[in-house]
Amino acid sequence: MASGTYEVIVTDAKGCQEAAFVNINKENISLNISSVNVSCSGELGTATVDTVFGGQAPFSYNWSNNNTTKSITGLSVGTYSVTVTDDRGCVATGSTVITQDQLFNVNIVASNTLCSQNTGRVIAIPQSGGVPFSFLWSDGSTGSFLENLGAGTYSVTITDNNQCVGTATAQLIEENNLAVTASSVNASCGVAANGTATITPTAGTAPFAYRWENRSDTTASITNLSPGTYRATVTDANGCQRVADVNVGEENDITNRFEIQVNADNETVNVTTITAGGLQNYTYLGVIK
């Protein structure tokens, strides 16, 4: 009987009648469908009608690929629909989409190498996928991390338990945190060697080692220098190095400023010389009359 409102007339033996209206509603049924995608390794998918809500068993199934079972297997990527009919002819339809599992993301945590000490480190962290994971690095290592690395490029391929794959690459650089400044004291005019050159570390890790080019000095400052350029190499505790040039110049010639006082009473002239530059003491040449 179709859904709708029906009038029922009841007549007894004496011909008396009574009418009533009856509503007939068709029961709705619905479906819950689950599916398994095609795996990264190529294993085909499945689709299953898990639950039929409403209706009256037994149920019949008719899939779009002509299967007539509750579950269908061996599915390629695509959309699959099903029609379920209950024992009273009530019908429900549903569908599911089968996809293929994709590559999963991998995060790499990297620490750069310090100078030439091979202190670099990389750690690969899968962001999805199923455990257990297998790791294969570009250098052939199979752990989840690499350490004691120099500057360079490091790549990893991770495979999960479904044979899905994730890849990532890290670029390590060589960091040098050492910094130095150079200062000098010029050599005096006319003196063979009394200049000074100094190298001062402003960053890096103590202790510091000093090597001056073409000299045996190993200190931050060198003295008794003639005018010229002096090159130093500074090395810190981490093996970081900086090379700096220090220019030692020559002081300018003596500059003079005179103060002259005239005494008319005794007919004398006093000359006071204010002198800058050069070395003490000064020699005065010439006589003023």
C-alpha cells in the first residue's frame, strides 16, 4: 500500500456505518557506509554498508559495480554507489569515494655546524603515516637522526607500515660566531720601531689563540713595530677563525705654536714654544735677537 490517507467505512449487520481516516506513512531507511582507500603500496580499497537505519530485514544490496553483497573489495580509485532494499520494498541509497593514500609530510629539525668542528645535527619527524617507520638518509644511514655533521645537504626518505613515503631535505651551513676588532698605536716620527698592534675578540668562545703572520708572537698585542700592516689570525675554543689586518702608521711631524713676550725695560724678547707631536725632549735650533 502506498503512503497516503485512507478512509475506512465500517458497516454492521443492520446497515449502520461509521467512517474513519487512516494515514499510511512509508518508513524511511538510511545507510552508513565505510571505506578503505587504495594503499600507497597499491593494495585495492574496500566499501561496506555498516548499518541500515530503519527498514525490515532481510536487505538486498545492489552496488554500481554490479556486486550484490554487503561489502565489496578490490576497488580502484573512484566513486561507488549502492541501493539497499528491505523486505517490504523500502529503498535507501548511498555512495562512497575511494582515493589513494598520499605521501605524508616530514619535518626536519636541523642544527648548523659550528665552524669546521662537524657539530651539525638533523632529526626527521613524520607528521602523519602509520608506525613503524623506516628511515633512509642520503648517506645510507637508517636512524631517525644524524649527528656530527659538517656543512652540506642531507635528505631522508621515510616509509611507513602502509608503504607510504615521505621525503625531506635539510641544508646545513657552517656558522662562525667569532668577531674581532683591530686597533693600533702609531710609531713615532724618526724612531725605528715603537708602534703597537692589537686584536680584540668581541664575540666567540674563550680561550682565544693568536698567530701573527711572519712573526712568532702569540699574544693579542705586539709591540716595537715599525709603520706597516700586520696580519693576525685569531682562533677560539670552537675552532672558529678570523683574520684581521692592523695598520700601524707614523706620527705626524712636530707642530709648533709660539707665545712671544717683549720686555721693553731690559730690551729682551721671551719666546715660549707650545709643541705637539714627536718625542720628548725637544731641541731648539736658532736664536732670536
